[in-house]
Amino acid sequence: MTEIQQRDIYSVTRLNREVRSVLETGFPLVWLEGELSNLACPASGHWYFSLKDSNAQVRCAMFRTRNRLLRFIPRNGMQVIVRAKIGLYEPRGEFQILIEHMEEAGEGALRQQFEQLKNKLNAEGLFSSNLKKELPTIPNRIGVITSPTGAAIHDVLSTLKRRFASLDVVIYPVSVQGKLAAADIVKMIELANKRNECDVLLLTRGGGSLEDLWSFNEEIVAHAIYNSCIPIISAVGHDIDFTISDFVADVRAATPTAAAELVSPDVTHWLQQINALHKRLHQLTLNTIQNNYSSLKQLSRRLIHPSHYIEQTSQSIDEYMYRLQRAITTKITTNRLKVDNLNSLCKAQNPIYKIHAKQEYTKQLLQRLTMKQQQKINHLKQRFIKNASTLDAVSPLATLKRGYAYVTSTKTHHLINDIKNIKKGDEINTSLANGSFTSTVTKIEQES
């Protein structure tokens, strides 16, 4: 066997493959810090770039499945920290590293500070769910603590106008980024509690990096939220962003828009509720009228006709009519008070034009109700007068007025309707239409 035949000659492909295997198995995952350069983002979605320091650089690749998880957009010149595997690109024999995770330089330290403060405040009980305050169902005024020029305040105001335009909003302007931002936020939370002019506070800003949101991770801000007597909704950043403020606040919202939706009632829902109450009030009024009318008919059927109960019956009917009028007046007054209360609630919570329309409609119903009741009362009075006239026509008193009289014994007070029931010398009492007189029997004549 020749010397050439004894040599183990590598192909380039074999060499690159084995070198790649040695690199990938011989090195664990490593953390690197450096500056991004030569960043390329082709249509495939993969990223290719170099990571360099003052003396050297290395080629890098970050595939689409990894880079889509990033929360920031890398740029040339940005200082980053990466976690990567060591590898080799076989077709060109180029040494490279494969990036699995990337973060802006300095964010790692901030993340550690975040976790330490989070654990500390949690141990102190600032995150306890038992201490969370309930949000008002219908707030009269909402306070918004944010930058007056940011996108967050625009989103909040737009959402509140769409859902409940009559809601009052007080803006407490603060810096939401920078060294002075945390102190500004604390100052405005304390000012809002001192004024006590709002039912709920929205602490909000738009999205950003961990460093951008850091003012909402300060311990002084956490204690200010915890000590607030007014419920606070924290809506800092986007859905994937979490800050210390989110954990301490009474409610956490994913976005400023979501916070505005949480705190504001839906005007459409409340209009439906008011319409339902109006229909119920109308039906209750009609039922009351029908019940009173039925009672009146029953009382009319129970009228007693004998003459000695006429006055008593007349007085009872007057009393029933007075009670009916008083009950109707009380019911109308009560309904008016309810309508006034509903109108006051509508003025504070609903579009003014629809409220005016409902008030006018209610007024018309009340007028119609009063007119109908008065017509019914007049009708019942006419029936009573007619019945009284009929009774008077058949009354014994009417008979006396025509010249007749009735005679009673002064001793027994019994009616004398037979000549056999008296004798000479008896005293008798004679009653006429306009009085009576007493006489003594001196003579008796009996017809055969």
C-alpha cells in the first residue's frame, strides 16, 4: 500500500461538517455583548448581521422563529446582549453564531431590578387581592394621569367619547419617561387624592422598551398607588408589557383603550335600561288605575237604599271618592318624582336630546292620565246624582210632602195603622212632612 493510499484525505464538505459538529458540541450556549452592524433582513424573515467590539467581529444569524419574539426593532449601531450557539455555515466554511435571544444592553440589569422589587413589594403585601378597591359602576368624573401629548391620552379620550360622551375627564399631566417621571407621577396621584374630585384614576402611557417604561417600576410610584384612596387602573404599554404599577393597581388593563372601556359605561346599554323602566312604570300606572276602577264598581254595587242610610251612604261615597282622588294624586306625584329622578339621571348620563324626548313623552302620558281620571270621576258623580234622585222619588219623606202623615203611639212608639189599636183618651203623635204634633183621642169612629 502506497503512502498516498494510507492518508486519510478529507473533502471540504467533510471538513466543514466535522468542524461544525465540534463547534456545536464543544461549546455550550454563550452570552455575548456587542454592537450590531451590517444588518440584513431579506424576505425570508431571517436576520443576518455582525456583532463587533473595538477589536473583532463575528457573523451572526437569527432565524424568523426566534426574531419574531423580540419586543424591539434592532438597528445598526445598537448595543445588544445575545444568547447564542456556536456554529459554522458549511457552504462557505464561515464561522458564525446562531442567535436564540436578544435584548438591548442594560435591559438585563433592569430586568433583574424589576424582579427584585417585584418580590420585595409582593412580600410587603402591596399586591394583595384583598386590598383591591372596586371600580364605580357609573363614575361622575375620571382622572387620567399621563402625558398630555402622547398617543395614550388620544386613545382614552376617543374611547370615552364613543362610549359615554357626557362623562367628565380631568387630565393630570406628567412626564411618562425620564428621571423626573416617577416623581411627577407620585405628585399627581397625591394631588388627585387631595382634590378628591374624581371617582377613578387611569394611570397610562403607550408602549416602549423596559427602559422607556421604567418610571412605572419605581418603588415610590408603587407606594403612591397603594396609598391612594381613589381606585386606580394601570394601563401601561401594550398587552405584553407588565410593570410594577400593574401589580399594585386595583385593576390592570392591557392597553389605554381597554382601560377607557373598563371605566366607562356603555350608553346604549343604559338607554335600553331606561326604556325598560319607562315601560314598566307605564304598565304599573295602568294596573293601578284598573284596580281602583274595579274597587269603585264594587263599592257602587254595595250601596244601601233604605232612606235612613241615604245620608250615611252619600258620605261614604264622598269619602271613597276623596280617597280615590288622593290615591291618584299621590300616585301621580310619586310617578312624577320617579320621572324627575330618571330625568336627573339621564341628564348626567345620557345624550341630552334623547333625554328631552323622553321627558316630553312622559309629560304627555301624565296629562293623558289626569284627563282620563277626571273624566271617570265626573262620570261616577253623574251616576251618583241619578241614583240619589231615584231613591228620593220612592222615599217615604216624599209621600209626606204630598199631604200624607203617619201616626204613632206616644207610649209604645209603634205605628198605628188600625183604628182598633187606639181608644179614647190615648195620646198619639202625628208626623207631617215639615214637623209633628201630639194630640189626645176624644172620639173614635170606626167604619163598618
